[in-house]
Amino acid sequence: MEANNLAVKQQEFRQISREEELNATPQELLAKRPSLQKLRTLLDKTGVPCERDEDDLEDGSENSRLLLLMARHTQLQDLLHGHHLIGGYDIGVYLETYNLEMNLGSNLRICRHNIPPFIPLERLVKQSNMQTDVRAFLYTLSQYLNAYVGRKQQLHLIKELHSSVQVMESNTLYTILVLMFTIPGEKAGAALCTLEYADHTRCLPNRVNIDNMYYAFLENVIFSHVHACCFYIALASSPQWKKNHALLLETPVHTALVTIKKTSSIA
């Protein structure tokens, strides 16, 4: 009987100790909140708190390191939550989603990701100094992803919306795009349009070249055969094509083609 009473008392003592421990935890967290807020403010302003401010936070260095990690963790959580790695060129239209897993320790590093291999991730980490300014790194990375997916989506919409436009060439990065237009009223006439995207952080081309292409038939006197020869003539002198050229530089290509068709420049 006495042994049972002793076991009950020990269990009650453990329960009381556990309750006291749980009650103490919120109090400890509340006591650390001003220090955590101070650290978070320093991180938001400068990226890295100075040593003097870290030393003033707590008496024990272990607590200081813990608070610093907590502050960095909350800061990165907010940044990653508000800075989705989403590819797309139109506000509100999410075309593709990418994942980036980061180690949130004292030395930030990328553990795993599914960022396309042709995007220079390692170079972006070094250029933006991710350790001190992770916001700049995420912003630049998002520019690359949005531009890449934007160019890819434009090509998809050209094929979907403009059946008369032939896609002659494109590459993996979608930084080169060659299109062939049919020109109404011209016998066997066409226009060859080359769009070059030298800046991989943009989904608009840096250079557009448009040539009029038509076929002329020449007789080969020696062999008595008729050959079809292809000639290219620049359309830069045409006032309407000057407007078309400017439109292709300033507007997503699938949208620009709608306007160009309305002017009857292409079929």
C-alpha cells in the first residue's frame, strides 16, 4: 500500500514538474522576444548584426547564438514566403514553380534545388553575396526564372494562336527564335524574323532582324535546268515594318503578332 502511495506521489511530482517546465517555456520566450526583435531589426537593416550588438543581447554566448539563428530563420522564412520562385511573365499567371532548399545555419548554403541547369546558380550566389544579402540573390534568381519561362510561354502561344507563323528555329534557353511570316499579296513571298534575347533576365528581345524572302526562278543555260533561288531583302525601309520592328522589341512576340496581322503586314 505504501509502495503504491509512493508511486502515485512520484507520478504527481513528475506531472507538476512537467507543468512547471511548460509554464516556464512561454515566460522564457517572452523574455527573449525583445532581444529577438532587436536582432531581427538589425538583420533587416544591414543583413548581418554587428558583434557588439550580439554581445549585448544575452549574458551567455550560447543564448546569443541561438537568438541569432532564430532571427535569421524567421527572416529567411518571411523572405522565402514573400518571394516565391515562380516562373511567369504576366502578373497573376503562375506557369512553373521551382524549389530551393537552404540550410539556415550560420553559413547559408543551398542543399537541393530543381533550378534549370543553364541558369548560373553558383555565379548568382557569389555575385549577390548570399551570406549578407539573401534578398538580392532571390530577386536576381526570380528574374532569370521569370524571363526563361516567359520566353518559353511566348513560343507556346505562337504555336497555339498563330497557325500561319512557322517556327523555324529555337534553342533550349529560348534566347534565339526564328519565325517565318507569309506576306499577303506577294507571290511566293515571306518574311524571316530573327529575335535574339541577349539579356537572360528579360523576356523581350534585345535585337530583331526582319528580311523579306522571295523566290526567283533563273534558267541555267549550260545544263538547261530551271533553279529556284532565294533572295533576302531587308524591310527596314518600309514605314509599316519599322513600326512592326519596334513593336517586336517592346511587346511579347505572340501579342505583337496580333497587332501586325491587323495591319495586314502578315497573313
